[in-house]
Amino acid sequence: MAQKKVAQVTGAGRGIGRGIVLELAKHGFDIAGVDIHFEPENSETGLFEVKERVKELGAHFLPIQGDISSLEDHKKILAQTLDEFGAIDLLVNNAGVAPLQRLDILETSPESFDRLIAINTRGTFFLTQLIANQMIRQVTEKPDNPKPSIIFIGSISACFSSPARAEYCISKAALSQAARTYADRLTEFDINVYEIRPGIIKTDMTSKVEEKYNKLIAEGLIPQNRWGYPEDVGKAVCGLAAGYFSYSTGAIIEVSGGMNIPRL
């Protein structure tokens, strides 16, 4: 039996990350799932609930506790994944946070700005650097094997203005440039890099503004006229991971129900 491909997914314990993990499990991946919250006794939510769902789908899930903003944790994440699986075929940079409090850009605090940059941008940038170098070693040692790939989960906020959470928009715009630059650099090794930009996705992160978005969706904000769901993002990840876009490194895939369409 051929060995399954291995995906490393950050922010895997809930929301979009959970949706990505379950879709990857359905499509033949084993997964190392990273989250800052690590509660082995909790089978209702978090990494260990995800582990049970993945097991039901016939795949293997390794829960890893890690803080993406900590470069020391990056080394632990890589070491535990390699100890368990021996290689990483796909990195999905999903972990990210929203502001603790939505404030007008004229009131945004340095503390909130630094927190979002540390997690959403800086942490993800350097974790990718570490994993990319591991992937280069794999490609060099076994050039005939299928080439690994990297997917950044960005946001439409990378190109939409949202003055009540400017630091989030800025962190995602910077992340988009990181994805583009890694895509450029890693072509030498035939490692493709993509960015997926979710729109308004129904998760814990958006639950606090559910009423606001329900109203906007009803008023026609989204051409497809519905919320997005974590599995929508997961399916896009699987399409990229399957190699169907092998000649499209650096591509930006919107999963937003058509919010990218200029409209009058």
C-alpha cells in the first residue's frame, strides 16, 4: 500500500482549519494538526474532537500544541511531525486571529496591531521558511517523488478596506505578499505555493458579527447569496493539493461567493 501524503495544518482545532483537515482526510491525507489550545480530555471541541472525526474518515491525525507566533514552537512542530510521519507533503498556513476588539483605525492600539502581525504575518512567514527548507531537503533527496506544496489561507480583507479592523486587513495584505514571494522563490525546487482568500465564512471568529453579516448578505453583498462554510475552503485546498493547478504557482483563489466580482 502506498504511503499517504502528509499535510501540516495550523489552526486545526476549529473553524476553517477544522474544515480543511476533514476535507484532506477524505482525500487521502494524514494530518499533523497544530493549535495553541491543547485539551486531550476535551472530545467536544478542539484538536481531539478533530482527531476523532479524522479517525472515522480512515486517516491519521497527530495533534500538536504550538503557538505560531513563537519561533521556538516552530522547531517543535516540525520535529514532532517528522518523528511521526517522516515528511511533509503539504503545508496549510491557516492559523490566524482577529482583533480582540474592533476599533476604528483612528483608535487602533499598538498592542492589537503587534499581536495580529506576530501571529498572522510574522509567525506564519517564519514557519513557512522552516517548512520550506524541509521540503527542499525532501525534493533534493528524493527528486522522483511528487513535489510538496504550500497553501496560505489569506482573506478578502487583504484587498477590502475595513476601518474597524485595519490591523487585520494589513496583516492579511502582508501575508498575501509573503505567499507571492515564496511562490517566486520556490519555483527553483518545483514547490508550488498558493493563496486562498476566504470571504465571509461561518466560524467562531465571525459569530460575534453574525447579525451584521446576515443583514448584509440579505441585502446582496455576496452574489451567491449565502455564508461560506469551512468545508468550502477545505474543498479548495484539496483541489490545489491534488495538483490540478500545477502550472499556476502564485495563484490567488477566492472562496467568497463572488465578492471578487466588480459590481454596480
